[in-house]
Amino acid sequence: MGRVVEAAYAKVNLALDVGALRSDGYHSIHSVMQSLALRDELILEERAAGISVTCLAGDPLRQGALDAIVSQGGCMPPSDQRNIAWQAAEMLMKETGERRGLHITIRKAVPLAAGLGGGSADAAAVLRGLNRLWNLGLSVNELMKIGARVGADVPFCVAGGTAEVKGIGEKVNILPSIPPWPIVLVKPPVGVSTAMCYSDYDRLPQPIRVDVDMMVRALALGDLSKVALSLGNSLEVVTFKQLPFLAELKSMLVASGCLGVSMSGSGPTLFGLVRDVNHGHEVLQRLKARLMQEAYGKIPKVYLTMLKPHGEPLP
């Protein structure tokens, strides 16, 4: 029986502009998505028949985090047909006619319901891994098309790196790689309803528009300060309305020394760009001190990780 190991890299939206509601019920988006070193690890093993999934707690410090403040425990994704990794395997089998059995082990280090694309990354890792395990010979574009039928962020997660994304996520234009700049992530101990965020966005008197082209130009220059100034997310205002304390957390990240701060996806994870790894460690420690002073109850999960250039493995 064959076996492969595949990494499932988290992502952030460096810029996210939400457009009009489409006739199919989805919103058009224009975004720059960026892979992170923080990742889940998937083990795909052939079995006699059927699909099964096991989800285990991973170790962020062995899976792409340079530093972390993470409490023990936490929710795990379902280990049945509701798991998007399972759904990706089923979709690939349907498209290729494969009928071999499969067991998927997921070591979770990317937090759930965070706006970091952890589930989509797992699905993409299954598609890439099975393509290798079963010698299917599918191209990246073919895998992305299959992934689009599983979830909106899956096509980007199949390709990874840095990309301009349009449509509902199915149009992915790979951009030149950028340096592995460090980034601080803050995931509060709450979830966000993506559907509710988009519904609230549709009720805004005026849509919040983000200049994604400005981010593309800043990335082309390789200028971290310009990238930091170009961060933006159309959904931030509605998520902050749902969770007002996020505005305070954003101010904490800025006060702790981040060059620029934004929200990823529909949230609630906030991220801040930093100059280098030493600066990142300093920001994380300042942030930890600030969080300990506040009456948050359960402290948010905080990670120092890096942006992941396209096609390059990271420790």
C-alpha cells in the first residue's frame, strides 16, 4: 500500500476587495492571496476500500511557526464526510474514476474558522498528494479546476505562493515570488459566520472598496513598507461590527510595532507584517504583555511565521 506526506499551507489575504453579489449567490472578489509557512501536515495512505479521516493536534513550532502563544486543546475538524479533505478525495475519485481506498491523517496546526484557509489547504493537499500517490499525471491547472468544485479558496491553495485571485476564487494568476517576510498572526478564541459577514456587507450604505492593484504594484517592487501601506480588506468593517474587540486587537498589533495590520478573509484572524525575525519576536513579546493585561478571558492564539514563496519548501 502506498503512502505520501503533503503539506497544507495556511494563507492570508494581503488585499481583499469584495464586489457585487452575483446571480449565483456568490460575490465577485479581487484579492492578493499569500501562502504562509504555518501548515497542517497530511499523510495519505492507501487502504482496501473507502475513505477515512483521522484529525490530530499538530505542533505549530514544528509546522512552520517560529514562535507561538497557543493554549493546549482546541477544536478539531470532523473526521467524516463533512471534512473538506474527505470531500476533495471524493471529488478527485469522481473525476478520474479511481476506486482505491484511502486513509487521511491530518495533523492540525492551522487554527480552525480563522480566515486562514486551513480547510481549503487540507483539501488542496489531498488533491496534490493523491496526484502523486496514484500517478494520475494531472496538471496544476487540472487540479485547480477540480478544487474549485470543492471550495472557493481551494484553487489558490493548490497553486500556493503569491497570486492575484478573481471571480469567486477560481481565477488564479500567479505573481512573482516575494521574500519570506515574517508575519504575526492573532486568532481570537471566537468564530465568524462568513455568510453573515457577506450579508452584512450587502446591507452597507456604500461598499468598502480596496485597491488591490496597488498591492500588486507594491509586491512587484518588493518594498515591504509599500506592501504594509497597501493592506486592506473590504469585510473588516462588518466583522469588526460583529466583534468590536477586534478593533482593539488591531490597535495592539500596531502599538506593538507591526508595520501594517489587516484581517484575513472574513476573519477573525488579524495579521501584522514585521521587518525581520528579531523584530517579529519583539512584537510577539510586547503583544503577549499587552494581552495579559487585558480581561480577555481566554488569550488569543498568536503565531510568528513567514510568508512562503512559491514552490519553495520551508522548515
